[in-house]
Amino acid sequence: MTKRYFADLDNYAESDIVIIGAGSAGLTCAYELSKIAPDVSVAIIEQNVSPGGGAWLGGQLFSAMVIRKPADKLVQELGVPFENEGDYIVVKHAALMTSTLLSKVLAAPNVKLFNATAAEDLIIKEDASVRGGKYVGGVVTNWTLVTLHHDTQSCMDPNVIEAQVVVSSCGHDGPMGAHSVKRLSKLGMVPDVPGMAALDMNKVRGGGGPGGASAG
């Protein structure tokens, strides 16, 4: 186990693409890359032990998963049964969709999932030939348990994974969510980030908070 894992760390220390977050967006990205670019090395960084993010359940912790079209094409390709409801489809349990997608990603020979691993920062490199003089060259990683205890432990050095492309699919705001874009904003590499917009319940519902959620 040790030999295999550290061989993977060595092989993916310089990857073509790094995906931060193994939720539905990150897994779908990796799945599509495994089809269109099978020779490209893809490393997925997931802070949790279990990948899948919030996609193991549907909205409001219900079991069914509602998927808007045209994303039904992906569901059909994966062979997951569903009910057609017009503008959207319904998979009887979100875990059925997520487990099927996850199995395809993990079986891809060019994709490696590093779970229980947190992306602590971005690698920023300077190059006068690119716009703004800076570009993202990879991610700084650490064991998630180490990341969670930086305030109580010292000298916990991280690792790095260099990559030509970094995809952030961290999802909602939070201690480890959407932090990559916020980091770029602080460095002046992207304009100010307005926030989560429609995903910010306090703003989109006029301050009503979660209690204003509808059953629709």
C-alpha cells in the first residue's frame, strides 16, 4: 500500500491537470477528460475521506436527484435509469448517479484521486509574457487532518502538485470552499468576486435565510 501510494504521489507531482474538489462537478470534469484526453494526467484533490461532495443526496437531504436537461445526456451515457419529467429528469436516488460516475472516474487509467487531502493554496508563478505577469502553476496540498490542526501543531510542511491547468470545483463558500478564486482575487489576478450570488441564501431571498426555502 505504501509503495503504491507514494509512487502515485511521485507520478502525479507534475500533472497536466489538477481538479480541486471531487463533488459532482469535479467528477464530471474528470470523467469527460478521461474520454477526450486519455493521455493527459489528471489529479483530483478531495479534502474528505469520501468523494462525492453533497451529491450523495438530492436537494434538502431528499434521496432523489433532479437533473436539468441537457445534462440528461450524461446520465444516459452512464446507463443510470431515470424518469423523464420534461425539462428535467429524476434519478431515484442520488447515490446511484454519484456512485456510477465515481466508479467510471476511478477506473480511468489517467486519473488519480487523492482523498483526505486538502488544497491549502495555489502555486503562483511570475511570467512577464502572460497577462498580469502571473499565472497559476499548481496547488499546495496537505493531509486534511494536518490542515485542520495548523493552529495547534507547527512545522507541518505541505506538498505541491504542479500542473498546466488547475480546475476549482470546490463549491459553496466556506473554510475550504471556493477559496481558489478568492485567492486569485486577493492577488489581483481576477476582478473582485461578488460572492455566491444565487447560492447565497441570505442575499437571494432578501435576508430570509434558509427558512425561506421553497419545496419547488
